Amino acid sequence: MGIQITPSILNADFAALGAEVARIPSADWIHVDVMDNHFVPNLTFGPTMVEALARSTDIPLDAHLMIADADRHAPTYVEPASAARSSSTSCCPRSAVPGP
């Protein structure tokens, strides 16, 4: 498999997210830090934004869930409707998130 490049979009211009992602066409994945302002003190991307981002690129998404009650919410990010093709979680011992 070798080295893969997975840039995070956390510092991207959210008002121009599609254009920001278009600037990294050679990326292997796009890392999406999902934060809920409960498990961690920041608030970032929700499932609707992840789904919209997935529609705007052919690059697979890697959703890193830093959210409370991830077991309940993880399917929203990994089901085909959200198009996140990989997910990991930092917050629950019995994660519902399948590996990559």
C-alpha cells in the first residue's frame, strides 16, 4: 500500500470547501474531523456537510468522529448516504464504526 496522503480539511475555508478540496487532487483521502462541542470543545462538521463534501469530490473521505455517543451517531457517517468510506472514533469503547 505504501504511504498515503490524507490532508485534513479542518483549516480549510468552509465558505469555499469544494474549491479547497479541488486544490488537493492528488490526495489519497480527505480527513474530516467531526467534533460536536460536547466530547471536544470544538464544533465542526455534521452529517449533512460530510454528505455534501462527498458529492463534491471523488477522493474518499476519512471521518474521524470525536463526538459524544458515537455508537448511536456513527452509522450516519458511514452509511452509503454519507459516502464516508472510512471512519474512526476517539470516544467510545464499543464503537459501531467498522475499520477501514
